[in-house]
Amino acid sequence: LRELASIERSFRIDVYAATLAERLSRLLRRFALTRFRPVDVAALHGVAWSEFLSKEGGRSGFSEQLALGLERTVYGVPTESPRSADVEAWIHATRRWIGRAS
């Protein structure tokens, strides 16, 4: 959670959603690889990764749609910048997901 706080602070300074999305995504994946069997997590991407975040996070707030938005911002070229509400939801859901999976 310390790393998440650092990511959040730097986002407040940068205000660059793609950088935030990439750092959150990397943090979630690293954390998942330590808490779940790597063979079950390492190859997940796209819809499968979004479903995993939603399923394993329980009520963390990571809906499949929110997780897909995060991934599209990292790996795709979004047609528009993420809304600030989405960005805040990514941070909140990441915090809750890590807390629930700990």
C-alpha cells in the first residue's frame, strides 16, 4: 500500500492518466503474482485479466468495465482521456483490491 500511496502522490503532481494507469496495472499484476499461482495469473490479459480482477477482488470495486478501461488506457490508444471519476475509481479499486487479496 505504500507503493500505491507513492503512485497516487505522483499522479496528483503529474496529472497524466496513462502513466497512472500503467503504474497501477503493473502494481496489480506484481501483487497478483505474489498472492496467486503465477501459472494462473501471468498470461492473463484483456477480458481475462479484467474478469480475474473483478472475481478475485470480490467487492473491491474493480468491475470488469473499470478494469478494461484501465487496461485500454495502458495498452491501447483511448479515443478520449479517461474521466477524472474513472481515474479516482482506479486508485480506490486498486487500494481495496490489494487490501482484500492480502
